[in-house]
Amino acid sequence: MAGRVVTIARTLADVRTAPWIEHEDRRLPLSPVDPKANAHRRRDPHRPKRGIDAVDFDPNQIRLNKVLGRKPGGAK
């Protein structure tokens, strides 16, 4: 689901019902994860971005730097 827009939903009518993901008219169940095991999971090597996504620009970081009084190009 990486890079996709999804909706995470749940019902308050039955609190025992687990939340789910809604994507492309499908309902996909969510399951609990073990955060300790996930922290040590093997990850795919980083792949460099291409095209327009290769530009290292984050407009929200610019705003945050301004609010915090950081100089342009400040720490991320």
C-alpha cells in the first residue's frame, strides 16, 4: 500500500470489531503487529527517487523552519 491513498475505518457500534482499510472499493482487514519484531525486520535497500520525486523539497519543512526561526537550509 506504500504511496497509495487509503481510508482507515472502524465502527463504534461494536468496539470488538477490528479496524480496516478501504481502498479501490475493497475492504482489507488490519491485523496487530509486534513492534519489537518489526523493528528488526529486514528492509529493502533504499532506491533513489526519479523524475519529479527526485527533487529534495519539502514545503512544510520550509514553513517549520520559518516558525522556529531557523535559517534557510536549516536542520530537518
